[in-house]
Amino acid sequence: MENNKNLEMNTTEKLYEIIAAAIAVQPEIIREDLAYQEIPEWDSMSHLLIVEAVETHYQIKFEFDDIFDMGTIGKIREKIKKYEALIEI
């Protein structure tokens, strides 16, 4: 049962929920090609909220260059994969 819970917590859908909650939008708005500052809710301050929420959930610490390179949701997912923390289902 524990393995199923871990898988459930590390899906792309869960990532979208984490990001949506961090920037206070509906998860349906989140998509792979959504870009930084494409919507008013994703500004420089909320970008840091996304980073904090993702780091907390996946128990990772991004390097500065990774944070700077997170220009789309897809790039965020790539950076999480770099730390081997995201399991896709």
C-alpha cells in the first residue's frame, strides 16, 4: 500500500496540483507548455512559491541555475527528474 501512495504522490497530475496551489489557480490551467509570466498569477514572486512548494513536496533542493531555467511547467518537470524525484504514470 505504501508504494501505491508514493506513486500517487509523484505523478504529473500531482505536480500540476502543487503548482496550481502555489500560484492560486485551478489545476486545469496548468499544462506542460505554460510559460513563466504567461498568466498574471505566475510572476517572479509566485515563481519562488512554486520552487518552494516543489522542493518541499519532493524533498529536493534546486540549484540556482535550475531555478533560473524553469521557464515552463515542462522545464520544472525536467528539473525534478534531474533529481530523480518525479515518477510518471
